[in-house]
Amino acid sequence: MAHLTDQEIAAKADIQPIEDIAAKANIPNEALELHGKHKAKVDIHQLEGDENKSKVVLVSAMNPTPAGEGKSTVTVGLSDAFNKLEKNVMVALREPSLGPVMGVKGGATGGGQAQVLPMEEINLHFNGDLHAITTANNALSAFIDNHIHHGNKLNLDPRRVSWKRVLDMNDRALRQVVVGLGGPSRGVPREDGFNITVASEIMAVLCLATDIMDLKAKLGEMVIGYTYDRKPVTAKELEVEGALALLLKEAIKPNLVQTMEGTPALIHGGPFANIAHGCNSLIATNTARKLADIVVTESGFGSDLGGEKFMNIKARKGDFKPDVIVLVATIRALKMNGGVAKDDLGEANVDALKEGIVNLGKHIENARKFGVEPVVALNDFVTDTDEERDFVLDWCKEQNVRVSLTQVWEKGGEGGVDLANQVLEVLDQPQEFKHLYDLETPIDQKIDKIVKEVYGGEGVVLTAKAQKQLAEIEANGFGNLPVCMAKSQYSLSDDPKKLGRPEGFTVTVRELDVKAGAGFVVALTGDIMTMPGLPKQPSAVNMDVAADGTSKGLF
Ligand code: ADP
């Protein structure tokens, strides 16, 4: 039988009314704002519960292949496994961006028998959150250009406006643009550019705010550019933080949906982990912590990216800790890290596994550096061979790390019960969670520490431009913020071609950008772009909609 696509599997699933899922999650009716039959927003002010009673399971991973290694799939499947074990569990995930949906990677709703529903609606325009963030971001751009046009009282240097426009799409042609052309009635010409919405500071602010008032305060702190004498100018000085918060007043509410096995799921906020901080909103995580005994959540890409930022940015701002880290590994990613070309990953190759497994070794080490014990989830593909599986399982045992052959893609929650039981063992043990650096450590030393400890490199090199920016950041009083590394997801280094466990490398920071509202400094390394491009053959060419409104080609 031909193998069904994720979308075909999701279309056959039984989906329950969202009121039933809310009841299961102990969300009272007053807190539920329905968006159709299967989605709702949650008014967090109507909820009761003690966040500190709950355990947090963070799902992270080794360095991935371009197809993704199944983190969302394992996150969903593991929560369904806890559900099967009759635990009070909720899953918290990021919402998809249309860039990867139309591009190469696909949606972010899991796969096979471990998906969240309704997958199509979550993947396309989900409750309008990304639209609201895009609009708020671009409203601020409009306010900035309008301010300059009407006399520029704040003395903003049009050449130093750092706030960019955004679009929720991969659109390389918009990376650098000139706005304001056409004479005095069309504004003041200046260079501008577009980022993808998930890299907008407003996305990060929404994901790190604790409520609407905190959101408003953070929006006001955002630096939009610099004056002619190089002083930072904030959104508050334009007096628009109230309007921006107003545009986001619905988007800030977390979205309730369900897994294919009826586990309550909150999906909210979706910064990428290579160009932003890579975690779903703090509000969604805290809401799940209030409601459930176990919260399963993920951070994007490997433990070097989303994992590190979950610990050093999100957990620090949210003042909570992960109690266990599940590290997703696949035989195909291990082989790729062992030097096998993308097109040959389907062939059995234990020698390449032996070469590539050092990559997983580094991610295990990283989890332990944060004082949190990992459990490896070997995400099983039907094409993997027994010899390959045994090699990985035996290697983990030799390394003294828990490992589970995880079959949630094929079997749903049932295929993750062993993983869930191993996670429960770790949850019973005390963990000594620690951040990797203190906030008082200077910015360049924070980066140096991340490079040495998490990436396994020799240290950081700042370009002349980055050094100048560092001096300005410190002079402006932002030196105590944590760092949000923007780096390739494919390698532990800043060079996507250095696979496995590279050594002896340095990481070059080419630009530092302060996000004072979100509360971090972004360090851009390598060729990483905050507006991605589409591949030659985008996923979009396989998509279609029929006369009755049914869709196809969403994976
Ligand atoms: P990540 O969260 O790591 O990016 P996803 O969970 O989104 O990865 O999965 C990426 C893709 O891989 C999805 O299309 C999913 O259906 C597929 N996939 C995940 N696990 C498996 C598996 N065990 N077998 C086959 N396909 C899988």
C-alpha cells in the first residue's frame, strides 16, 4: 500500500470538539474563546493552578538534516504516551510559519500518527497570530517613516533605522530595499529591508511577555534606530507602544488544539531557532504548567541552538527549569554527520554511523552541562536496519545515557510508552539546573562561553563592525542582556559544512543587534539570513485546493 502523507493521515483522524479537550485540560468555559469547532483561544486570567507543581520535559535534538529529525513528532507522540499512562499532560508547541510550509521543510504539526489537529488550519494562518505580529511590526515601520517625513523631531538618522519590515514568507528579493522613492510627497528615501515575521522582535516579545501589560512595556523598550549622534531611539519615544499592544491583544492569548489522540495542546508563538530564540511562548508554557502535571515542549533545531536559548533565555526569563531533556536522534542524521551525502541517506551504513555518532555525544554532554539529565529518543524510520538500530542503542548504553527506540510516527502514543517511562525515571530524580553564564558577564565573554562549552570550539572572533557595535551596546547600558545566537542549524560550528563534532574552530560574529524589548542581544554568525529564500523546487508546487475547499500537498 502506498504510504499515506501526514495530511492524509490527519484527515482520517477523529477530531473531538474543542470544548471536550478544554474540559479534559480543566479549562473552564469562561476561559474558552472558540475559533470554529476545533480551535480556541484561552483567556489566561480565568485559570487557576500552581505552575510550580508541574514538571517540564524539553524536547531537543542532535544537529539535523534539512528534512528535520522529528522533534515535533516526538514531542506530540511523547505527550500521547503520557496520556496513555493516564498522566495529566499537556503539550506546548510553536506555531508554523508559511516560509518553511511553502519552502522546503514543511509544517510544524508533527508527522505520521503523532500530529496535532486540525493540521491544515494550524499550518495556514492559524488564528491570525502571525498576521497580527506582521501587522504590528509593519505598523511600527509606517510610524517611523511617518515621523521622519513630518519633521523628524526625534532626530532619527534615516541611515541608522534598525527596525525592518517583515513578511511571513521566504522572499529573498526583499532582503534589501529602498523606501520613500518618488519625491517629497512619498516620504524620505532610505534603505530598508524585510525579515521573515518569525525573526521580528515583536515575535520574540510576544513569546517572552508574561501578560498584556508586560507585552506593552516590552514593546515600548524596542530600539528602532539611532539618532545622528548615535543615541538609541525606542518605540516608546514614538508613543506607539499602546497601539502596537492593541494590535496584539488577541494574538497574545494561547491557542488550544488537540493531538490525534486527544491530548490537549497549546500552540503559540513561533520564532525560528537559527535566527531567533526558537521557543513557543512563555505564556503557553506557563499556562500548560498551571493546568498539567507534565508539560512536554520543544525548542527548535539542536541543543546548540533552541536548547541553549531555552535554558539561557526562556527558562531564565520565565524563572523555571526543565526537569529532563529528550534528545531526538535519527539514523539518517547520524549518517549525515558521518559524511554521507543527502541522497544516499537511505542506504544502510554502520561505518558512517560510527563516524557521525560523536555529534549526538556532544548534545548529551550539553544537556548535562545545564545540569539536566538527557534521554535519547531514537526516532525510528521503517527504512532503518536492525544492525543500525542496535549500534545506536548499544552506543548509548556504553555512554551511560538512557535511550529509547521511539516509534510514535508509526504507532502514535503506544510507540512512545517506553520513552515516557524512561522520562518518568529522570523526573523522579533531583536535577541541578544551571544557566551557562551570569548576566553580568560581558557580551563577548558570554558568546565565548557558548562557543567553547556548547559548540565545542576555541572561542569567538568579532569582526571590526561587531566590535564597534559591542562598544555601543555596552555604552548604551545593554551589556547585561543574554545573547541570542543566530547560527547554522546543521553544524555545531558557524560553518554548515563542518559536520559531526568539529574541533579547533572559532566562530565569527559579523553583527550584533540589540533587541531591548525582547531582552537579548542577537549575535549573527556565518551566512545566516534573517530573511530566508525559497529552494528551486518549493513545496508550494505540490499544493492545491479542490472546488469543495479540500486541500492537498501540505506534506
Ligand atoms: P522537526 O520538529 O525536528 O523539524 P518534524 O517532527 O516536523 O521534525 O518532522 C519532520 C518530517 O519528518 C515530518 O514530515 C514527519 O512526518 C517526518 N517524520 C518524522 N519522524 C518520522 C519517522 N519516524 N518516519 C518517517 N517520517 C518521519
